[in-house]
Amino acid sequence: MSKQVFLGGVYLIFGSILGMIAMSVLNGTMCAQTRNKALSGAVQTDSGEAATNPTDPARKDILPSAAPMALNSLQGRYTPEEMVNIRVYENSNRSVVNINTRSVRQDWFFSETQAEGEGSGAVLSKDGYILTNFHVIAGAQEITVTLFNGKTYSAMVKGVDPSNDIAVIQIGANADELFPVTLGNSAELKVGQRIFAIGNPFGLERTLTVGIISSLNRTLPSRLQSRMIKQVIQIDAAINPGNSGGPLMDSRGYMVGMNTAIASKTGQSAGVGFAVPSNTISRVVKQLIKHGKIIVPTIGINKALQTDKGLLIIQMEDDGPAARAGLRGPKIVVQQRRIGNMVGNFKTLDRSAADIIYAIDGKPIHGADDFLTIIESHKPGDVVKVGVIRDGMKTEVPVTLELSSDDAEIQKQENDEPNWN
């Protein structure tokens, strides 16, 4: 082998080694640059750009395994959907209270046993008014309210409306401990809209569940016989024992309803919950705080019998609005009867002479709930046109609604109160 060939082989090997070293250094530099670009792309910038994931740039909801310092901001840590959930809860949870009740019940042997119950409520005002369901505090001898800060206060009942399952209680807490909810407009709700239920299921304080509005304008049986709660909101958010009385919030943080019932064979959530709408709450609460009850007009009909044609008038107030307007009840028929050697007069009721109410202001009447709902939607002094069937013929009788005697006395006492302003 010649000397020239040997030296050429040495130079070739040495050049290959230098080339490999150079390529290694170059690749290391490029990998470092690529890694830095990927990490910087995963960070949400101060300008609000969306975060991406280094392993899958198409996914914007997965955070990188090694979170950079810029992800300490809430916007970088959570998705926009999670941010809405967090904001609603943080703005609303201090308005939710835990309600515990104690009552005394008698068993079959007339011995008394104590019964306890619990539910939820929402702060209405800095004056200590708390909104809850009537069934949460019904029959309670003792009511206590626990605020978000753990402080517990005794509560007194301010007013109840069993027909809508609404109650207002009051506590003596300091104003700086109370964070009232803001009532929204339930008439604007839409099926499919996102909602948030906050309450105390199973005694677990201020729990948040999320869902949508499944349906609107449902009806639920009321605590009062033959009455129905109208315009109820149906939701799919989990509602369990203890949630009753808690607020139903929309994504803006407004209270649009009060959780009141679930449809379940086990007594636990089956994805079908119901809430009383905020517009009903707003209308009722004002009267409960002012009067302690709902003051509604009366038509002066004390008793009616449901028939396939409408409501048959059975009893009216002697000098009530219906009687003065000319509506007719059963006719009293006096008949003489002989019993042995004695002849006496016997009174019977001829119901065929009574009017059958089939409509009010043109709206059909099928039962007592329809009738009362229409009457209670008016105010004293309003004139309603009562459609009746009389002697087989349809006719209309105008009736001027009035306050009941008890409500009139309440109104008189309020008017007689001195004005200290």
C-alpha cells in the first residue's frame, strides 16, 4: 500500500468524525428551539390568545404536562365553560344558607317525638329576609339558619304561601354578613339554556350542580288540595334532599328560580327537577314581607262542585260580590211531609237551579284551580265577566271583585297607621 493511499484514508475517517460532531450540535440546537416554540405556544399570552397543547396543537382544552408560570392566571388554567361555572359559584355561594328545622310529632300512643329536617334558602335582603320553600319549614317549632361563614341564627317565619310552596323567614344577622341574590326575569328563559343549582343536598353545604332547562310551563301539585303550581321550570341538574329552597341561577348570576321538587321513585335525583320561577317569587315575596300572606281578591263563592260542564255553585256569601251581581246558587225548596200523625216542613236543596261557571273573561274553567288562578291574577276592584250556564242557556254576569273581610281588616289597619315620615 502506498503512502498516499494511507494518508487519504486517514483524512477521510477524520472528516467523517468531524461531520458527525457538527450534525449532533446542529440537531441539538434545533430540538431546543422546537421545544421552546412548543412550550411558548401552549401558554396563553397576555393578549388573550388561546392556549394549545404541545402534543396536539388542535386541542385547546388540554394543558401541557409542565405548566409554565404564565398558566397561574385563571384564564390559562380553565376552559371558558369552567370559568363560567366558577364565576357563578363564587358570585352566588355566599347568598345560599343552610336551614335546619325541629318539630314535635305524636305517634299512635300519643307520645311526642322530635323530628328534624333540613333544606336550603337564599338571602333576599340586608334586612335578614331569607327565601325558602314552604315545605321546608312547614310545622317547624324551631328554625335555624347557617350562613356561609358558619354563623347560625334563629329564624322566625315572616310569611308563607303554601299554594306556590314559597316562604319567607327572617334572621337577625348583621348586614355585612348578608349577600342578597338578584332576581332575574324567568319569562326570558329558553329550553336548552344553561342553569346552575346551588344548595345543601344531604347536608353538604353550598353544593353546585350544572344542567340545562329541560322544559318550561310545567305544573306541580301544590301543598293545598286541588291547587297547582303554575309555570314551573323543569331542569336536569341534580337535585337531592336538602336542595329544596336553594336558588337556580343563570350564567349571568341572576336567580331565575327556586329548586322545589324532584321526580323520583327513590327520593333522589333522577335528572328531573323542578323550580318555582323567579317572576312568581318576586310577586309573592313582596306581599309575604308586607302582609305575612298573599292578599288576593274574592268573588264571594265559598264552595263549588266540579262537573263535566264546569263548576256548579254550591254556596255563596250572603252579601258577597257574586250574590250581589246576581249569580245563583242552589234553590232552597220547602216541602211538607207527614210522618205518622205529624206533618212537618222539610228543606231540601235544588242544585238544578244553581249556575254552572264554564268561563271567566272568555277563559274556560275546568276545575277549581283554573277558577282560583284567574281570580287571583286580578286585584280588588277589577270586574270579571263570569260565563255561566243557567236553565240550559249560556250567559255572562259581570262581577266586581273585592277584598275578603280578613284582608279588608288588614288593609284598614295599614291605612290607619300614622305616617312618621
